[in-house]
Amino acid sequence: MSCIYRPFAWPSLLSALIVLLCTVSLYAAPPDKNPFGLDDYSTLHRARALAVAPDGKTVLFVTSYDGEKGKTKREWHTVSLAG
């Protein structure tokens, strides 16, 4: 009977250990106290740029959000590119 020398596979052991630790940490995390719901979604504000002024110094953007009742609310703003 002959013995075949096989080097220890550190990379595979390390990757298995990392996967095990990540899995354990997911189950050990406390549950959310307030799950994300429809009321939370209605309070989120979204912003997007619409146009840049011809002189390139200001940007027009709109923020929108869903209120408790009615249509989506929109607020129009301009901001200087300098900050």
C-alpha cells in the first residue's frame, strides 16, 4: 500500500469557513423592529434632474412623494452647480 502525499487545501478551507460565518451571522441578526410597509413607502422622497440651464450654472430638479391621500406630490427646485 502506498501513501500519496496531498498538500493541505487552505483556500478551500478558508472559503468554507467564510461561508459558515456568513450563514451564522444571518441567523444571529435580530429581526427588524419595524418592517418596511406601505406607510414607509409613501414617505420616501424621490429626486431627479430634469434640465440644465443654457448657461450651465443651475439645474432644475423635481422631488416627488406619495402622500397619504390623493395624487403624487411634486416640488420643483433649482440648484447651483457650484453647490
